[in-house]
Amino acid sequence: MAAPVTPVQERADRFLVDVNAGYQAHYRVNSEAQWLADTDVTPAHDAAAEVAGKAYAAFNGSPALITEARELLAHRAELDPVTVRQLEHVLLNAAEGPMTNPDLVAARVAAETQQASTLNSFEFKLHGKPITVNEIDDLLQTSTDLAERRAVWEASKESGPALKPGLVKLQKLRNGVAQELGHHDYFALQMAAYGMTTDEMVRLNDEFMRVLRPLYLQLHTWTKYELAKRYGQPVPKLIPAHWIANRWAQEWPGLVAPADLSPYFKDKSAEWVATTAEQFFVSLGLPPLPATFWTKSDLYPVPAGDPRKKNTHGSCWHIDLENDIRSLQSIEPNAQWFQTAHHEFGHGHYFIAYTRPEVPPLLRGSANPGFHEGIAEISGFASSQVPYLQMVGVLPADFKADETAFLLNDALINCVPFIFWASGTMTHWEADVYAKNLPPDQWNARWWQYVRDFQGIEPPAPRGEEWCDAATKTHINDTPCYYPNYAFATILKFQLNDYIAKKILHQPPQRCNYAGNKEVGAFLKRIMEKGATEDWRKVLRDATGEDLSTRAMVEYFKPLQAWLQAQNKGRPIGWVSYPLSDG
Ligand code: ASP
Ligand code: SER
Ligand code: ZN
């Protein structure tokens, strides 16, 4: 027999009907305005985004709403769990713009809008001439001329000084809004979505690095020898940042010739990349992206000569928390965008799965934000597997993959250096800036301390406080304290892949093909369709039978560790400082 509905539950039900409706309506208006501002940076669009941002906060952060949610949560034992989760989300949303302090919220919204505008309209220049971000990335992937590489890398850091003043303001304003509702700081507010404190999240990330450190040190050593040979240089202890093909050394592509996919994209178009990515999800039995996705998205680079400025970093948007789903990308036919397209469309299919009456708008998100990234990441990861690449015609059908080369490339581009960037540099730096109020005159020194200590990378020449190299990373500006989600997602994707490969596909985790398998689709759908209605630990355990664990990732790369050790025999491993205990 169903439990009788308590008076508190009835009161909560009435409250949440109104809040869900208002939330969804304001969410739509705000996303629409932010979308315009991100895809076409103009003063008019910035102004509209600021107004919409304020209206969004005025609803979500209204004192009446905060009071009622708190009063109801004081009786949580009399409420059903989904109600409790909705009320908690009401308070998390309110904490982003608490109208108990309207001046503070207005200042934050204005500063966020300005920062996004500066970020998205920044014009990079190489030797005085404009250069696009895709061109920067292409040069870093192809040039073997160290002087040119250094010039390109330095050009990519020019946005930092333009962004620093805004970030200095935002450090205070973001902490201020979070503190208004009793969170210690803005980092702590973001971790509340996990039910974790800042310290717990930092410790979790340190644990990821502790476990993966032996593998990373082997990869780092192999890479520094490889690159020293490529550039005709003595082998360094720390790898110079401009030697790596990624602006932040967050992934290390282009190091493994037999796994280099660039020749195979020569006859592909950007449109082919997008439609192939969508076909992947449809082949799993998931419903297609809505027709409006294809008319409203902004998937390709701004054509040369067109003065429009847009955000060049991939993203996917659930505009109305219903069927208006859009993606913002600058897809070109190459391996990197192929994977990014699968990643972004993964977010899109997650939106579709939880858009159903059983999931109220307040809970149309993932179990924690890392789950959204995890599903996106596993899609990107599946798209880089050899059998899939053969099936879609990137690699020829008779392609004989060098398995070690692909596994090595996998480690380098998909995850191992990435963990030391995500769990190390990004997480620690933002925790310092927000939780410990790191003074702005120490920002660049702290940044490079972490890049050196965690990643084993150094700048080509000392970088003083006139630079703000952290701010050259998109997320530092427009998605603050979000990066632990990518580290979580990386660990999660190996757990999900392990389950899919072993229990559903009966294929080796390192060489499996999800495409066309409806059971894989059903497995992912069961996770996605819950939205945020259940605790993430339960969702993970129900899906895989396991708690969060690096086990699957470590097992995946076991064969590589031995190979690397043989390659690196007799070579000095690592660098001097490393901030984690060896315990
Ligand atoms: N692919 C991008 C990244 O992960 C944006 C996203 O998360 O969708 O930063
Ligand atoms: N998409 C995220 C980034 O670009 C994580 O890979 O940083
Ligand atoms: Zn993502």
C-alpha cells in the first residue's frame, strides 16, 4: 500500500509545480539569449544576455523561493526522495544568483557576460596577423620548427591579459554569491552537486593521480625522448609546453605515427563528421536528435572573411529543457573534431533520454555533472576505436592496426596526461583561487607551479604575473570549477566501457565496437533517462555493480605499462618535484 501523502508533501508538490514551470520558462529565455551571445558576439547580444541572466536569477534566487525550499527541507523525512532532490536543486540554482543580495547578483551577471564576450571575441594574432583557433591547433599539430611552434604557443597565451581583470572581479563575485547561501566559496558550491566538500573532491582527484602516476611517468619519459629526437634537441627533464600539440598539454596528440588518423580524414567533409556522429547514436537504437537540431545548431567554423565572432569551443545546449537541442562547434574534418562531435552529440542524446514526464525540469540534468561528461566522453572514446573507424570508412577495411600504437595513442590523447591536467593543474588551481582566495598577483606563478609539478611541463621561458595563462583556458572563464567533472568523467568512461565490452559485447575493452548494438544503447539509456532523480553513487552501482574506481582504467592500460618500461629502460624517469606523497 502506498504511504499516505503527508501535508508537507502536499505543500511541496504545490510549490514544485510552480517552481518547475517558472524554472523551465526562465531557463529557455536565458539559454536563448546566451546562445545568441555565444554564436554571434555583438554589444546588442551581450546586453540581451545580461538582461536575461538577471531575469533568470530573479526567479531562481528569489528570497521567497529560498525560504520555502529551506522550510520544506527541514521536514525532509516526510518527503519522498525525488521531492528532496528537487528542493536541493532549487537551492543550488538559487545559490548561483541569490536575490537576498540583488546588487551582488547584478554585478556577477554583468561581469560574467563581459567575460564571455571578451573570451568569445578575442582575436589571436601571429606575427601581427589574425589567426583562428583552428589554425593555431593545426600549426601545433603539424609544425616541427621549434621557433614557429613557440611563436604560435605564445600567440595562444595572448588572451590571458585581456581576461585577467574580469577574472579578478569574478573571483570575488562568484565567491560572494556562493557565500550568500552559506557555502564556503564558489568551488564548494559546485562540489555540492556531488554531496562532497572541496577537500573530499581534491583528495579524490589526488587519488586518481596517485594510482595513475607510474603510467604517467612512463608516458612522460617516452614522450620527452620522442620529442627531443623529433626536434633535434637534448632530452629535457620537463617537457617544454610548446613541444606538445595541445595549447595546455591537456592531451598529447600526434606522437604515434602508426595511429595517426589525419591522412584518413582528407576526403571527408565537416558535414560527414556531424552526420556520422549522429548515426552512431541512432545505430544504438536511441531516438534521433530533433529535426530542429540541424537547423538551429551552429556546427561549422565561421567562413573566412565573415566578421562574425563566436565561441570556438565545442558545447551542447538544452535550450528549453524540452526538444530544442543545439550544438555549438567549429567542426573540421579531422580526428579531433570527429571525437568532439561524438562527445557533444552524447550530451544531446542524454538530454533526449531524460526529457520525459517522470523527470521534472529541475532534475533534467545528470546524476552529477560528471555523469553528463562521462556519457559524452564514452561516445567520443567509442568513436576512436579501430573497428568503428573501419566500419564508418575512416580506416580501410583491411587496415591492420598496430595494437600497441593505438593503445599508446589512446593513453596520450584520451586520458592519462589529461588526468594530470584535469585533476592536477585545473582542479588544484581553481580550488586555490576560490576556496583559498589565492591573490591575483600569485596566479601565474601558482599555475606554472602546478603545470610543472603535476604535468611535468614547463613554459618555453619564465611567465611572470603580466600573463594570466590559466585564463586562456575556456572553462576558467565561462564554466568555473567545472573541471573536476572531466576527471570524474574520464574514470567513469573506463568503468562503463569495461562493463559494455565485457558484459554486453564480449569484446576486448581496448578494441570494441558499440555501433549497431541496441543492448549498448539500452544500457546507456537506463543511466541517462534517470536524469538527476537518483544519487550518483546508486546510479553507478546499479549500472556497473561497482563503486567509482580506477580499476578499469588501470587494467585497460596494463599491456602498455610493460611495453613502456621496456622502451624506457635505462632512461631517467620523472622530474624533481611532485606534490603527492608516494604512499
Ligand atoms: N567538449 C567540450 C569540453 O568537454 C565541451 C563540453 O563539455 O561539451 O570542454
Ligand atoms: N572538452 C574539455 C576541454 O576541452 C575536456 O576535454 O577541456
Ligand atoms: Zn562535454
